[in-house]
Amino acid sequence: MATITWTAEAQRWLEDIFEYIAADSSRVAASTVDGIFERAQVLTTFPEIGHRYAASSRHIRVLLYGHYRIAYLVKDEGNIDILGVFHGSLDIAKYQL
């Protein structure tokens, strides 16, 4: 089973997502962030489930959760680094993955 590590950048994205949604509803914000976190847990068993991010030479993949894209790196030993969580309306190519 793979181990998942959330980078500081990914944690900041989750905090930003929570704060943005919480302006309308803290309950919905908590549910959304929990859902993103739970969706990422599938990577412990199926690290290749997301589609390959072709714009990078590294083994970066993207897993979908609703309107969000969870970008992650599959490391050589099979563990996972969550790099960021992007809303689907953002141009992911603007970020260095």
C-alpha cells in the first residue's frame, strides 16, 4: 500500500478552498474538503487511477473529485505526494508541476 503525503502547497490549496466556500457555508466547505481528502485515499491502493499529466516529464497524475483536480506525484518507491488541488476552471498549465 502506498503512503500519501500532502505537500505544504496542497494543504494551502485545501485551506483556500475551505475559506472560499465557507464564506457561504462552513458545513459545505468542510464537506467539500473532507470529500477531496477521502477521494485521495483511493491512491493508497490504486496509485495509477488518475490520468497522466502529459505536460510534465515527472510521473504526475490527476485524480478528479467533482469540480476539483487532485494533482499528485507517484514516486519511484510507489508512495504518493499530493502536489495541489485545483478547481476545474483553473488552467493547471500555469502551475509548475
